[in-house]
Amino acid sequence: MTVPDRSGFEALFAPRGVIVAGASTHPGKFGFVALHNILRNGYPGKVFATNREGGEVLGVPCATSIDDLPDGEADLVFVCTPAGANPDLLRACAKKGVRAAFVTSAGYGEAGEEGRRAEADLVALAGELGMLLAGPNGQGVVSTPASLCAQIVAPYPPAGRIGIASQSGNFVSSFMNYAVQTGVGVSRAVSAGNAAATTVPDYLDFYAEDPETAVGLAYVESIPDGRAFYERVKGVVERKPLVVLKGGATAGGQQAAASHTGALATDDRLFDGMCRQAGVTRAATVEEAFEAAATFATQPLPKGPRTVVVTTAGGWGVVTADAITRSSLELAPLPDDLRAAIDQKLPPRWSRNNPIDLAGGETRDTIPEVLELVASHPDVDAVIYLGLGIQSNQARTMRTGPYYPDHGLERIVDFHERQDRRYAEAAAAVSEATGKPVLTATELAVAMPDNPGPAAVRESGRLCYAASNRAVTALDHLWRHARWRQRRGL
Amino acid sequence: MPTLSEAESKARLAAHGVPVLDERVAGTADEAVGAAHELGFPVVAKLCGDAIAHKTERGLVRLNLGDGEAVRSAATDLLAAARPEDGAVGVLVAPQVRATRELIAGLNLDPQFGLTVMLGIGGVLAEALGDVAFRLVPLTRTDAEEMLDDLATQALLGAFRGEPPVDREAVVDVLLGLAGLAEADPSVRSVDLNPLMIVEGRPVAVDALVEVAP
């Protein structure tokens, strides 16, 4: 296996110009959709289009031959032409200085013996031309630092630090849809398609060196050479965290994978052991995978497992304590000096232990103060804060009811919303000041996403977890990875 | 795939630090009785040879032999049960050990991942529990320690029914020994330590089978 050189990835993720080959006037065709999505999402570089008929698509004049395009102005060709046309297309593009091709065309390795031959020929040709070949049979590539959305599907995520690579294009979309929902953004995303020349580990290897990317997020199904995969991802994880979702973890899933990508069945426990050895963060579900990546991207790594829960209501704390106890995290006993310090801030009915249940004793400044006391304590490694958004939820009911703004409602609504905003900002500020993870969780993140509490968490660039157990799962992944690093002196 | 005899398998593993019992290979029933007296009763007798990979299935293991007569009779039967295709055989005489806890460990050649080390909870419920952990060769001491942490049945590794906790470092040494053998001898294709008994908290390979490339 040859590792593609870096300039090909630069051409793919930060092209100076893009050619859409096979541009179509029909808004249902890939050749239209790709061009549309590139233009629609504000790609600032030059955009060229080619097709057999000429004419114009979305105001872009279409050349009937690559030869008619200017030299050296496009680095990337986005290929929507039939497989048979592609060898000549790539040769012509190479002459124009194109260094990367994303091939959406089907009819390759997934299409029988003839397709496999065509794919091998395409790989060899790209190699000769010194061109990075992405795909074929892939959905596209996204790169937010370049404002590039070269895809035959919709989602374009907010900018962020997660680098996505997937053997299944639809999982690229799923991950990016979560990015849109949560506001935790993406740096690069690519669907490897048949991964004929450029494989998921190749992209991950690029992400490991990419200053725009803080964490890799991958979906894999078939691993033809497990040993090479292990060596590659281990090299990636030594540099950056990597979250992997694996399809085909069960006998039923393996059967489905065999018909999807022709994957060979492996004992899942072996894959699991490989992940643990390589320091890969393995997630069980797509949601868990995204949230783990989002947490790596937006929270510092914990230096130890000692976790303290700060909650405004007892029941939430109890359930969260259960989740922590079931994980690799520790429900840290509250240090005496910390207890004494909190005693100064709260009436005596507070829980006086971990979880710290404020039990309704808080006043205007208590929550930011307690968060700061807890996170600053040397015997605390991480904090989970529950109860954000309750005040604003009441405020919303008041604001939308018939009594607003009279009866003093306007004032109290403003107060509630200001407070929740403060709490969210305090959680982020305390985390930054202490270098410790501080996670906030409330179902209001999905139930009422415009609630000023969760909204302010989003504005801080962090994830507001939709349930405390999901915050615990994400934090557990961070600690396991941090421990893997510590034990290996990394 | 060719296999090594139990005695040869154990000798190779012991050279890499895998604990085995003090055992003797006897060519005749008389020698077997002599070996049993040296080791002390009760003993186990097994037919041992390079080509014998499935002793239990063929009834070639005799347990709980309490005196010289029992050993003589068992050894005579075992030697008589040898088939021409078994090649050179002997009777392996070993002390009978008792353990409430058993682990399994081994090396396997996976078509995708290459040589892997395995550790699991052994005993009659092993298959039903499926509590095993894998790592790829080569592995570090830290990797091996984490394999033990991966087992779900941690309660079985602590103090248990009056026995001390499992000596985790000693189990780690077994795993590193397996990996060490694989690295030292590229012809090794698989190793099966089943059971790896926990005696007074310490692991000991009571049976071992090494497969080598043809």
C-alpha cells in the first residue's frame, strides 16, 4: 500500500479551483446537485464545469472538453461522468494541473468483474498521473476551512474541528447532520466510496497532521488488511484521538455488511481488542460516535477519573452517579475543604456530598461560584453540570402566555434567561480556566434547542448533552483515551 | 497443521516463562510408576506424542491416579491405545492439581490481523460466557495488563472461595510469554493453553498444544 502524498490531500480539501465534470441541467442529477452545492455553500475559488452539450448550468458556462479550460486554475475535479469516460477525463485534467479527483461514478468495484478491472485501471492511471483518487462510488467531500461542499447530498456542517472519513457516504451525512443539530462543527469530511486508491486510514493519517482537525471520526465496515489498519490507526491515535464506529459487530450485521461492501466477517472481540491496543475510541452507535468526537473536539482531556456532579435536582444526580459508577470514571468523594467552601455558599440542606445537589438553595451567583470551586479543586478531574435551562423553560411559558409582559413577568423572564446564559458561559469559562472538562447535560438541548441555556452552550462551541448518561459516556471515552496515553508515556 | 507433543509444547512455552507443572515423560508403564513416586500422588497420566492433538476426545487422559497400581494400569492402557499414525508416544505423568478457577489463553493466527494473543475465563462455562480479550502480537506489558482489565468477570480474579486473588502480574507474564514464543519462533501458528489453572492464585498451564507451520 502506498500512502498518497500530502499535496493530493491539499488539492482535495483546499483546492484553488474545482471542475465539475459531467455538469447537468437536470436538477435531479448528480452533475447538477454537486455544482449546486459547491456554489450554494459559498466556495470562494473558481468553479468550472464540463459536459458534452456545452451551454450553462447555474450560470456556470460548460466547456465540452477539459482541454478548453485554463491551465493551472483548478486543483480538484469532481467527477460525475460515466465510468467509461473517466480515464480520458483524468488524463486531460492532469494536463491542466489537477492533482485530485473525487469520483462519484458507479460501475466500479461494486459492479462485478468488469467493474473491478475498470477500478484497478483507474487506480493505476491516477498513480501514473500523480493524482489523488478519492472514491469511486463516493458521495463527496466537505472542507469547511475552504467553504467547500462538493457532494451529491445536502448536509453542510458548521465549521469545527472534527475530521470525518467513512466507508459509507450516508454516515458522513449522519455525522454532519448531528453537527448541524448540535452546532459542534466539522473540519473535513469525506466519503471514501470504494476506497480504491485512498482508504479511510489514508484520510485519517492526513487529519492527524491537519492543523484544522482535532479528532478523527470514522465509520468502517470492511477491513481487508487488519494488520495494516492497526498499524495505521495506532500511528494516528498517537497524534490525535480517533473515534471509530464499526459496522458488522454482530453476526446479523456481518451478513448485512457482506452484501453491502463485500466485507469479510471478523470476530468482533478481536476488532475490539485491536481498538483498545491502538487507543482507538470505539463507539457502539452513530450518536455515541459523534458525541465522543464532539467532546474530544471541544473539551480538554481529563487528567484522571475523579468526576463530580453538580445538579440543581436530586434525582438527576442519583441517576448520573449510577452511570458514572458503571463507567471507568470515579464518583469522587467530596474533599473536606471543598465541602466547607460550598457550605459558605449554600443553606445546609444541600447534599454535602458528590453529587452536589444544590437542593434549591442557590441564589443569583451560586451556580457559577460552585462550578468554579469544584473545577478548581486539585482532587477533581472533571465536572458534569445538570439543571441548565430550567429557569428559561419557565420563562418561555411566561413569555408565550397571555399575562406577559405584565404582572412583573417581563422582568423575571429577562432574569431567568440571563441566568441560564450565565451558567452556560460559566461552565465553559471554568473549563478553560482550569483545563478540565466541564460538561452540561439537559434534555432541553433537543426538546427546546432555542432555550438560552443550551443555546449559550452551543455558542460557546461546546456540546450540550441531551442526557446525563450521554455526557458520562462521552467523558468515559475521554478518560479511557487519556489513560491510554498516560500509560504509554504519550 | 502439525502439532507438537504436550511435553514439547510445554518445554517451548516454559522457555518463555509460562509456568508449567513438574512433569515426566515415561516410555513404559514401569517408568510411569517410578515417575509418579517421584512426583507424589495423586497424579495424572496422558498419552503424549507429536501427532496427538485431541487427547480428551480419544480418552487419553487419566485423572486422580492415587497409587502405583493405578498408574501402572493407566499407563498400560494408554500405551495400548496408541495408533500407528500417532508416531512415537510416551506417557506424560504430572501431579494432579486442584483449582476452582480456570483461565484459557493462547495464540491464534487471524487471516486479517495476523498473530493474536487471547485470554479468557475458562472452565466448563467458558464457551457460554464468551468472556475473552484479544490483542495483536507484539504486545507490551501495558497491553497485557489491559487484557486482564478487559475481562468482564473481574469478581473471579479477586479473592475467591478462600483462595487468594489471581496474581495478575503472573498472568501478564503468561501472555507476554506467548507473544515472546511467537516472536522468537516464526513457525508457531497457534498455542492453546486450556486450562490455565489458577493454583493458590498463580496460573499454571496444565495442558498445552503448539501448532507449527508444516
